[in-house]
Amino acid sequence: MTVLALLAAAGCGATGKHGPGAAAEASPQVGGTAPAGPSASPAKPPGPPGVTPGPGEVRRIPRPADGLPPVISSIPTRRKVVFLTIDDGWEQDPGFVRQVRQERIPIAAFVTRDAVEAQGAADPTAQGGRYLGAGKWDYVRSMREAGATVENHTLTHPDLPALGYEGQRAEICGATRLIRRQTGTAPTLLRPPFGNHNTLTRRAAGACGMQALLLWTATVQPGGKIAYQVPDKKLRPGDVLLLHFRPNLSRDFRILVDKIRRRGFELGNLDAYLRAAGVTR
């Protein structure tokens, strides 16, 4: 079973709980010159990282009647495939990028300017990391070169509905322009901070070139533990998992990927699946 939802309550806050009832498993300036990213990467193998959909595998996601970008929290497929995403950009762990590159792990990074550039106070859950803001946009470019996609998580991580249309448009369009300037490619997906959005958010996102708002179905906590938003505490086909750039990222990421594979799930290429669902072009 998959979920296509207009989630109204989910978050990207310091507690790591995103939405009611989430249950955990038991078990700087732009273009900074102090990169902590990995050393020069070898040429990437041809083709996108991760599994791609087969013919007829993915159900089409209908466009909303109002013509605005849809809000999506999972991919409509029955295949045992899940999708990895990561938010903000505070802890710039080079070991994480090495894993993404060497193992060709598909992941979408939703970056925030203030986190990437280490402007202001770091998120409390990111404090104490070894690589806080170490590489800045060089690190983001290294992720992209390793095969990650770079998407929009606003400039300053505000509660968007509190800003009104013009404020939301400034945050989203400003981030789009910055990402395009720094990476050479414009984002097509928005993840609203805390998962909070309204109709004006979708209007502003559309005006800034966003083709969809992407939320999530489960979050990843320290130690690679998964906090589910479903009562049976299980991965489901099409789930979108949310991580953050936090201390011990490369260790926790390795634990997570191993756990997903032990449970018989593959890692999907989000871009390919969204195109198959008719969301992006």
C-alpha cells in the first residue's frame, strides 16, 4: 500500500518527530573556501544511481484541480523500493559523500542556505558535529557530482505559512536562484520546513518553478533508527525517508542502508519515479 497525502502536520524540527504518532524502532558565505568534502572523485558510471521503474510499475499521480504543484509523501508503486532524502546541510561529513559516490546510492538533498553556509545558530541537533559548515557550497557540489540531486528547502528554514505569499515566494525563489548559481542546475522539488504549507505555499512554489512539494512517510533518527508514521512500524513500498545532516552522519547512513537492504527493499531513483508518475518532466 502506498500513501499520497496532503500532509498538514509534519516537521523538520529539533526533536526529530515529524507528525503525530511517529514511533521509533526499538533496537559562512557563498562559495566558501574551506571545503571538508572528499577528495577528487572518479568519473561517474553511466546511468542514474538506484533502481528505476519498470514499464507500468508506477501509477500516475494526478495534477490537482487547482493546477498548483501537488503535495506528495510517497510514490505509488507496489515494488519493494524506498527513497532516501536528506534535509538542511549543517553537518558536512565527507564520509557520507564517499558512500553516496562509491556505492551509487540515490539520494535527494533538500538544502537550506543558512545551513549550508553555517549562518547564525546551528540547529540544536546539529551542534557538536565535526564538520559543521566545513565545506559550504563546495560540499553541496561534491554531493551533486557523486550523483545526488539538490533540491529546495528555502533560504532560512522559516514556517512558510506565517510569511504570506510574497515572503514565501522570496524564500523559495531565492533558494532556487542560489542553488542554480552554485550547482548549475535548478531544483524542481520543494520541501517546506517542518512540512508546513498552505495554498499560498503551493502558489509560490509554482511561481518559482517547483513541480511538486515532497514530504515524507518516515524519519531517520540517530543510530539509523527509523521513526514511522504508521502504527505497524514497517517500511512500505514507495516510502520516502527523511534524514538530516547531523553528527555521525556517515555511520548512521551506513546502518540505515544496510537495514533497508536486509529487509528486502531496494533504493529507488526518486527523479526517475517522479517522472514515471507524471509529476516532473
